[in-house]
Amino acid sequence: MKIVFTPNQTRQLLAWAANYVRFEVDEGILPSGVRIIVELAPPFGSLADAQYGEARLELGEVEVER
């Protein structure tokens, strides 16, 4: 299975995650990364969110390829 993000979703995700990674690196902490959550809900589509601790970024609908 392959999750496909749009170019805009990719830019949004990388910019959002960079803030957390930069903070951790500046503090001398090994970067923990972010969690990507994909909800598969046919026939309604698939939605993705990114999560870092309690912070959440809604990415919206994504394409899921088999």
C-alpha cells in the first residue's frame, strides 16, 4: 500500500515537522520525528493527520494506492 500526499501537503508537513526537529536538535535532543495517522474509510476517502505530542496537523484527504 502506498500513501500519496499532494505537493502542497508535503510542503506543509515538512515545514510543520521542521519546527519540532529544529527545537530538539537545538536542545541537544535526538529528534523523535512525527507520527503520520491515515484513516482509511471507504467509500468516504482517506484522511491523514500528523502528530507531535499533543500538536496535530490536519493534512486532509490523501490518495491510497494498492
